[in-house]
Amino acid sequence: MADSGTEKEMTCGEYLSSQRDRLAGIGDLSTPGAARKAEECLANIYAVSYQMNFERREPPSPHRGPAEHEALDRELVAELSDGLRHKARAFDGITDDPRRLGQAVNCAGKGNGFSLIEMVNTAFLAGRTQTGQKNAPEAQPKAEKHPAPAGQVL
């Protein structure tokens, strides 16, 4: 996604639309390889939505237009998309479950993509919490943690 200088500068809104079109073109998400293609589109939609919501290039001013009209930061989007898929593996629990993948595709088609950011972050944090619980020692019953002191029973 590096800018070669000859590429037309794309707006965030144009990029978002192109990724949504690619996602819609996948069709049946249960076909071999479709989930990974969807994951790539979802990561790109997440990344451009992140730029539009949190990393605006234009500083706040009364003349700043909508985020959708702002120039796409190709480096930011590529780096974030790659990190989501390969480092954080934020989509692993989503692409493995057809119901959750369908929900993610539905979220990605709404508004500026913020609902996808929320869904992915919630799923990612839930997965980390479950992993932490699996690695934690079994909880002891309350009585074993704090045994009653020895002595006379009243």
C-alpha cells in the first residue's frame, strides 16, 4: 500500500467504500479461503475507521471537513491492518466462528466503521481474559482460603 507518487490520492471514504465492495464481493463466507479474505477486508476497514475516528490528519478547525473526505494515510492503514491480523491476531476468534464473522461483516458495513472497532476490541479483550483465566490456578473454595480458627465450637 505504499504511495508510489503516481497513485491518485484516495480519501478515507473512497477507501472505506472500496473495502466494503471487496467484502461484499466475497459472497459465501463458508467457501475455502473466504474467511481470510474477509479478515483482510475487515482489518482494512477497521484501520481506515481508526484513522477517521482517532488519527485525523487535519488538525481541528472550523474549516475541517468530514473525516470521509480526508486524505487516506496509507502507511497508518497498512501498519494497523497488518498488526491486527498478524501481531495482535485480533480476528482469530471472529473468523473461526461463522456467526461472529457474519456479525463483523454486518458491523463493517455500517456508518464510519466505529461499530466494527467496538466489536473487534470487545472480542479481543474477551479472548485475552479467557486466556488469562485458563492459565490462572483453579480458584480455591472460600473455606480453604480462610480456614476457621481451631478451638472450641460455640
